Amino acid sequence: MNVFITGTTGFVGSHMVKGLLRAGHTVRGLVRSLDKGRARTPGIDLSPGNILEPASLRDPMYGCEAVIHLVGIILEVRGATFEDIHHHGTRNVVEAAKEAGVGRFLHMSALGTRPNAASAYHQTKWKGEEAVRAGGIPWVIFRPSIIYGPGDGFTSQMLDMMRKAPLRPIVGSGQYPVQPIFIQDVVDCFVQALTNSAALGREFALGGPRPMPVEEMLDQLAAAAGIRKPKIHLPYWFMYGGAALLEAVLARPPVTRDQLTMMREGSTCDCGPMLETFRVKHWPLEEGLRSYLGSRQ
């Protein structure tokens, strides 16, 4: 199958490309920079473009049978707001895919997405989903919890903080529930959805084998990386106030109020529909972390 993919050079995108190639698909990737694309995703056809520029999307999609739309941001910056990327950008990709005659649209959303969400991130992800559902193309929507794996931003950021600080910081009680999922399980779901008719017209929550407090997830991350430092719990109000200050003075703050709001809300799901529809290993967190962090200790 000929597959067009956005978010080609990102964490999920670079793993997705490898999974598609292993499955025998041909891949055309949308990239902002051809040089970066060649370095991170060798072996595929690259097309320069921008999801906020509709004219750059149409021609590259012709001849493709499916689109995998992965572009998303966790932090707003000048020229790239949640509304721009998650809503308008997704709508542009859907419209271009329809014009090109694409037969299947796979969309990356996020767990917690809903119209009345507390965070702007989830609100705009919902608008993106609505554009997919209304686009007139057979679709599948995936809503993952925290995705981790080689090259992910979350693991790298947390490890960097743990290594530099004298103590391991935990926000608030640390009991906010999460259900982290290994990148390979996410890739397997997407790749199988290209040909699995039972997935069409459905939203799938993607999560790991069991929910856990975010503190336990961070403990396992520290253990896998060989970091042995005492913990310190920082009050949620203190972190939220600090995030507001950082947002006011930094273009790219290390943490935002929106991110803290989502963390306190939690990110867990029922994995039954995922496991009934797709064949995945369903990696336990400790095994997934050990697969790529154990050798770095």
C-alpha cells in the first residue's frame, strides 16, 4: 500500500516509518526540511510541505491509498498554536486527502480528548477529530496515553531533570493515574489499521497493560536508567505558579499550566477494544524501558 504520513521526522513518525517499511508498504513523508527528513527517515519518498499551507499538501498525496496524520504539538510557540496545528492543520490534511482520492485516514489524537476538556490541548484535539469524522474518508482515530520509547521527548526530559537535580522532583501527591504505552504497540496498531476493516469508523484508546500513579512511572524510569536519588514532592500550586511565570518569560518553558492540568486529570483507559482489534505485545512499562535504557546505565 502507498501511505502518506505527516509528522514524519518526529518521535512517533520516525518509528512509524520503520514499521510501515517492515510491513512492506511504500511511504511518502511530509517534511518541513528535506535534509532533516533524509537524516531521520531514510528509504522513503519525501515531500516538502506544511500542514498550514494547503497548496503544499495536495500533489504529494495523489497516488497514495492511505494517510497517517501524526502532527501535533505539546507546547504553543509563535506561529504554531494548538488551534492552528490540531484543528486547522488537521482540516487541511483531511481536505487534501479527500481531493487526492485517498481511501483511508488514520489520525493520532490523545487520551482525554473531548469537547469540554479542561486543557486547550485536548479541546483542539477534539476539533481535529471532528474534522476527520466529517471529512468523508473512511477513518480510524487513535487516542494514546503517554507514549514512551527510544527518542521520546517525555523520557528524555524527565531523565535530564533527574540527572541534573540533587533530588528527584515529584509534582504534588504523585498519585495522578497514567497508563504509558510503548511506541512499538502504537506503531503496530496503526500499521494493522491500514488493512483491518474492523477498525474503520472507530476511536481506539491506547494504553499500557495497567494504570499506575505517575510517581510509580517515574520511579521505574529512574530505576531503568540507574538513577538513585531521593525524591521530593513539590506542591501542585507551587508548580502551577512557577509554570505561569516561566510561560511569561520563556519562549519554550520546560512545563506549562496546560500540561500540569492534563497531568492532574490523569490518562487511563480501557484497552479491551484495542486488544480485541489489533495484535500487540502490550509491553509492560518496566520491560519497555529496559529495552532501550538498560544498556545506558
